[in-house]
Amino acid sequence: MGQCVTKCKNPSSTLGSKNGERESGSKSHSKRSAVHKDDHGSACGKSSGDILVNGTKKTDAAVESSQPPTFSGDTKKDCVTSAEESSLQRIGELFRRYKDEREDAILEEGMERFCNDLCVDPTEFKVLVLAWKFQAATMCKFTRKEFFEGCKAINADSIDGICARFPSLLNEAKQEDKFKDLYRFTFQFGLDSEEGQRSLHREIAIALWKLVFTQNKPPILDQWLHFLIENPSGIKGISRDTWNMFLNFTQVIGPDLSNYSEDEAWPSLFDTFVEWEMERRKKEEETKCITSSDTEGLCAEEQT
């Protein structure tokens, strides 16, 4: 997101003038001591050449000089803050590029341009996943807060950055717990919050079910959607409970519906669906049998 270059100076120790005077005044004594030590050896077995003028051993000084420079916590904090501020500025520029002229939000027209720049269709699964990470409250709309918090959540502050994050976001949506969160978000995302809706319109629910199951389509989904399409008069809307329980339904009930029980606490719409689907399959089998019988009879007549 950004780089911070920090300059560091190592502190140097200097001797005061008074110490210098004492040293010059005692030169003769130092020389005599040095001669005496040369004759008999020093107390620690080292020659005076191993001692620097400030009293530090050469070996200690070499170790100190080899240590890398360290940065204080405040310096690191300043680097992070500077990088975050630069990133926020880029997010702000990106938001202004698509925001509405009157409202402080990205609306339908801006959303289309945003998706075009991302090279995605507004109706595809990637956009739903992005809305989930942005925690968007309404379809075809990103508020300033949603856009900023969303970009920070996925660690991206540019079109290229968002595009680069798509693969990892799609993989994240495959995880069972993450998909459950995405699935439940999708219901709320489809509601018209301004109208105070509590249930999804049937057509919207069908479209969202197709969309949210893009990566992991359950075997029973097509039959379920076919049931919803064929029974428009009996289904006015999809409640939150029905939406949430359908995910459990796909995970527990097999494709043949043989382990479904009306005695369990399933929504009543599921009872209707299973009854309708079993009847449809029965009629389909009867039709196949009749067709097969007619074909066999025709073949027998041709043979005679």
C-alpha cells in the first residue's frame, strides 16, 4: 500500500575537556604504569592495545558495531499510519469516481461503471461476494461507509487490487461456515429496506437462489425452483425462516426425498414441495411406461 523510509543515526560518545586535562596531567604516570605492565603482564592477561580511549574493549565495540540499527515503536507506528492514510486516500478517490452526484453513495449507474471496470457482470456471483464483504444493505448501492469498510476488509484500494482479491474471495465462499454467512446475508441483501420488506418476492428469491448456489449447486435445487415457478398463485413470498431452512434441507434430505418426514420441524412449504415433487415423479414414470408400452407394441406390429 505504501512505503516508509526512516533514517537512523547511531549516538556517539565523546570525552569532555576536563577528562582530557586529567589525562594530560598524568601522562608520566601512565607511561610508568605501561612500562611496569609490559614487564610483568596486565592483571587480565590483555595488552593495553585492546582497550579503547573510552574504556571499552575492542571486542565489545566490534560486537556493538555489528548489531543492526533498531527502530522505536513510535517510528513503526508512524510508518503504518502513513501507509493507512495513503490507502484511505486512494479508496476515497475510487469512491468519488463512481458516487452519485447528489447522494453520497454509489447507485445503480455508478455500480454499472464500477462493475465494467472490474470486468464483471452486475448479476454474477463475484458481485454478490463483493457485496457480502462490503456488508451492503441494499442491492445496486454502496454507501460511503460500506465502500470504505469493505475495501479495508479485503485489503484493496484500487480496481486492480479488488480484481486480484476475487480468487481468494471465491475460495473463502466455499468454506462451509463462510458460505452459511454468505447465504444468510443474501436474503437480507435481496430485501427492499426502504419498503420495510420482511419476505422476498418469489421472482427475486428464485434469482438469488440460483446466484448464491453458483459454486455448490445442490442436487434438489432445480426441482425446488421448478416447484416455485409452477405454483405462483400459492406462493406469495419467501420468509427468512424458509430461506434459512432450505440450506439445511439441501444438506440433510437426499435427492430422492425418501428421508423427508413431515413430522420434523420443516416449514409447511417444504411439505407442499415434497408432495408435489413426488406426484410429479410418479406421473413422469407413468408417462415413460405408457410411451415404452406403445413403442413395444408398435415394434411387435412391425415385426408381424
